[in-house]
Amino acid sequence: MKLTDLPNLSSKRADALQKSGISTPEDLLMLFPHRYIDRTRVQAISELSGTGESVTVTGTVKKMEVAGFGRKRRLIVSIEHNHSILTGVWFRGISWLQGMLNPGDRVAFFGTVKRYGNRFSMAHPDVETLKNEGDTEELSRIVPVYPANKEFARAKITHKLIHSWIRIILTESNPSEFLPESICSSLGLPKRRDAFEMIHNPQNLKETGTALDRFKFEELFLFELSMARIRHRFVEKKQGPEMKEPGSYTHRFFNEILPFTLTDGQKQTLREIRQDLFTGPRMHRLIQGDVGSGKTVVAIGALLMAIDNGYQTAFMAPTEILAEQHYHTLASFLGDMDIEIRLLTGGQNRKLRQDLLTSIEGGQCQIVVGTHAIIQESVRFHNLGLAVIDEQHRFGVKQRASLFERDGNPHLLVMSATPIPRSLAMTLYSDLDISVMAGLPAGRRPVKTALRTDRKREEIYRFLEQNCSEGGQAYVIYPLIEESEVMDLKDATMGFEKLKKRFPGLEISLIHGRLKREEKEEIMQRFHAGEIQILVSTTVVEVGVDVPNANVMIIEQAERFGLSQLHQLRGRIGRGSRESYCILMPGEKPGKAARFRLRKMVETQDGFEIAEADLKLRGPGDFLGTKQSGLPDFRYADIVEDQWILAQAKEKAWQINDKDPDLKLPGHKQLRTVFEPYFKERSEYYGLG
Ligand code: ADP
Ligand code: MG
């Protein structure tokens, strides 16, 4: 059956459907009602309360009159049942209704009842004419209401029309089941065809929920099956670069160079990495650790284990500032160890770049620290054994995959400071192993966080001055929204000028993304070295920047930042032994959501708690950045609300993938026809061949 076989489908309507993404009968079936009108609640007019209930009433048309003029012109239809009267009022479609209804007709009205004095009335009720009064059987049903859009309205595609089309499709075609029998029966999921019936022609509202769960399961199952296959094909079945136990570089670093003892979280994570590296299949691991938990040290440990085994390594960061910083950290930690470390970023001159590429290809360079410049085609490794991606949520899946696809199947370690609830992480990033790195280094004192209005500015400035005179350093952060970069840079620049005037004795600098690489580098170097006391900055310092001596952060126009972003920013301070202070200064009176965010920041410093609140606030799509994260936009499922379905889908998908990875069993034939194209699309999207 084709869509064009449907009645009342003009080319204009076909066009409107097409524009809404509907080009096959199945697409139309997948268009689910966004709500239902429960017409099964029929009430006698005499029993109405008129407090806004939505009901069905029946009666005989007594009177039809048009009243009022101009915009007040309306049709009033009175119906009577057992001597009680109710009126329906229409301001639109008057002549159409006049043609449809006649006094004496038996009708049903569906709508919301209002009471005016002792009269009951419905505005714009839905009307159906009945053969006999009280013949409620034909209307005792749940009526689906389909989502409308401009295209539909223009082509006069009503939800009644959609519903009639769907009824035809359901009788004339048989949407085939592709979930294996065993899954449907063990989870009690309705069959696909039955589920469509339950969605489009439900007997009761409970049934619509059952059916919807099946479709949620369906899409989550396909997703999990694709993750299972990626994991199976690209991780488990691939041998990673072969490594033996850690050697002298690693031992020297941990036993002689590192100036502090590792936290339990760091030790545990390092054990897991070591386990991965020294047992055959390639590593594909995610470290989730709150800001300041000390992920860099763990990354260095992993790099050294690989270098001990004669391999090259890569350490990729999302910004130039962060790549620089990592480069300097590595250089200072490993300076005495005779390891060649090079920095590779976008803006380097050709000669230097050529030299770098030669050194990487020749195998002299042992650690390449850099931005996404690392994953460009022109960068050829001699023997890449391990790649670490810092702040991985800042990269897209494609960028991750391009390291994945490198010759020799390098081990892969990705690190993120955006904690998402563990159970959610395990199901969403199910192609990765996850280490949750709990705890912060000892001796950290919580950052004192306060919300202050502009009236306190002078007081805050005096505090800032005092703090700097005692040797502390500060960040002053301004928001920067990409669409209006120029304007917002103005805020930061003006703030910078004001501060310079106010504190002539202090060294103050301004940093933002528009500066040249060398300029940024110089400023950060001077800030690290303590030569700059106040760093005025846009959010370029948001990720990863580590200057332990900086202990004050003032966030201007704080109401404009997201919750996770505020947490990341605040994570720049509280890294050293000084007492730290974060002062949130709203630029204008914050709205309700902003107040909630700011209050949350004052209340807690627990990254997981903040992430959970942010997830609730923004919804999963926005929070996880689905486009970036590589998650599909699920049509029916909500990965937070429907976590239990997600868990079931994961379990079933992994079982099937274990048992029959290529879906060759006869019971998986239908599944294969649906899954293979899905997987092809997903893996292309992922950038996996
Ligand atoms: P993040 O996890 O946010 O990337 P970093 O790796 O930047 O955190 O570490 C934050 C700071 O804590 C750095 O200055 C680092 O040297 C320091 N640090 C890391 N581990 C420890 C530890 N076990 N004890 C004390 N300080 C540590
Ligand atoms: Mg970091």
C-alpha cells in the first residue's frame, strides 16, 4: 500500500505530509496522538456542575440563533435533555454549523462546561449527530487528537482526517513485527500491530500507555543493539596494542615525581586502566570525575604505561588554552625523564608544523598534546598505542571515532567532568566502560559561594583587593553568547577597563577566544606564574584550566549561565590551600529558573547533584547535547523518565548480540531487515566504516 492510495489525499495534502516527514503509510502510523479526548464520560445535562469539567452530553437541538455583530457575532445552539438545557456557542464556522445542524436533531457535544448563572454552556464543542438520542455507543470512545502544524492547517488536514486514514492503513496493511517473539512474550509487550491499534483506537487510556511503552522499547532496543554491535566489533573483537606491565617511567612518576598521594578514586581508576591495557582487547573507557578530582594525573599515568611499552600517545583537549596547559603540566612533571612531548594546535606556522608532523610520523615524539588538530588526516602516527581525550563531552562522537579508527586500534581513554547519573551513563554510553572517580584530593576546602547584588559591589571590590594583597588571584567572568559575540565582548571589555581604573595597583588582564593563540598563551602563562592578579575572562577558561593559586571568582551576569556551566567555572577555584570564594552577581533580577540555578550553586558543590538538577531543568536532549553526544533524538522515549525501559532494552539487546551478532538466526530475520539499515546509518553517523 502506498500513501497515495488513501482517499481525500490531494497533492496539496500529500505535500503537507511530506513536509512533516510523512511519506509512507508507516510514517503515518508512527504519528501518534499527542492527547486523547475521553468521550466515554457521558453525563446528563442535569448532573453537570459547570466547574470546567470536560464531558460528553447528549440532547435534542431546540433552538439555533445568531447573536451579536462583528467580532462578537456568534451562533448559539441550545440542546435539551430531560428538560435541562445546555448551549453551545461558536464564533467561527457559523455557516458550516448552520448547514450541518437542524432543530430536532439528536446530537452529542464534547467540550468543557462552564456555568453562567443557572445556564450551562460550552464554547466551540465538538459535535456529532446521533441517529437516536442516547445512542451513545458510537461515541463511547477515546478520541485521538493528532499534533497539528501550519502545513496541516493550510492543507486542511484535520485530526479526524488523519484518524480516518490511519484506520484504512490499519485494515489494509499489516505492520510487521520485528522484535523477536521471545522478547515480546517475556516483557509482555503487545505485538506491533496491536500496539498501533491501541494507540490509534484505544478502548481505554491505560492501553495507550502500554502501547506507547512498546514503541519506546522498540527505539531504545534498536539503539542499544547498535551500541552492543559497535562494542563487539570495534572494541571486544579488536586486539589493542599489546602491552606488558608498567615500567620505569610509570614507576618513577608515581614514586618519585608526583608530589602528593593519590586519592582512592585515582588509585582505583588507574587499576582499571592498567587492567584494560594489559589484557588483549582494546581499552574503551570513560572516566567520570567531578571538576578538580584530578583526572589529569590519571591520564598521565596511562600515557606513561603506554610509553613504557614503546608506544606513542596522544592527549587531546577541546581548547587551545587547555592543550597548552596540559602541555606545560606534562613538560614540568616529566621534564627530567627524557620523553619527547610536543604541542600540536591549529594556528602553528608551517615550518613548525612540518617539523612536528615529521617527528610524529618518525616516532620520535612520544606524547602529542593538542587540540582536535591531532585528528586531522595529515597527522600520521608511527605507532599510536593510546589516545586520551579530555573533556570528551566537548567533542562530537565523530571526533572520538576518528581516533578509534586509527591504525593499530589504539586504546582509548576519554574523560569527562560532566557527571551524569551512573545508571544513565551505563546505558547511554554502553559501548564504553565507565570509571566513576569519586572523591576530591585531600585538604580541599569547599568554595564559599554567595549571591550578591550590585549594591554590594564596593564591598566585594574591597574584599578582592584585600585577597590580592595577601597573594591570592581572581577570575572575573563575563558571559559570552555566540550569536552576539561582539556585544558581549563589549561587556567583558568594559568590565576590564573599569577594574583597571578601580585597581591601578593590580595587574589585570583580559582574555577571550578572539585573541591570537600566542596572546592567550602568554596571558595564561603569566596568570599561572602569579604575575597577573585579576584575570577578566569570557567562558574560555570554563574547561580544565588549573591555576591552584587562584581562589576568588566573580561571575558577572550570573543569571545568564547554565547550571553545569556555573559548576565548571567554579571548579577553577578551590584547587589550592587558600580559602576560596565564588561570588555570583546577577546583572538583572533573575527569573524563576535562574533563581533556582543560582540557589542550587549556593547550596551544593556536589557535581552529581548539580548535574541531576540541570538534567531535570533542561531535559536530556539539551543537557547531553544529543547532536554532539551522538545519541539519536528518540521520538517517543525520554531517556531520563524511561530509564527502566532503557535498562530492559539494554539487557535484551546485549543478550541478542551475544547470541547472534550477525542476526543470522531464523527468529531474527525481521529484526535484521529493520536493524541493518538502522545500524548502517548510525555507524556512518559515528564515522565508523
Ligand atoms: P580535573 O579532574 O578537574 O581535570 P585536575 O586534573 O586539573 O582536575 O586536578 C586539579 C588539581 O588537583 C591539580 O592542580 C592537580 O595537580 C591537583 N591534584 C590532583 N590529584 C591530587 C592529589 N591526589 N592530591 C593533591 N592534589 C592533587
Ligand atoms: Mg581536567
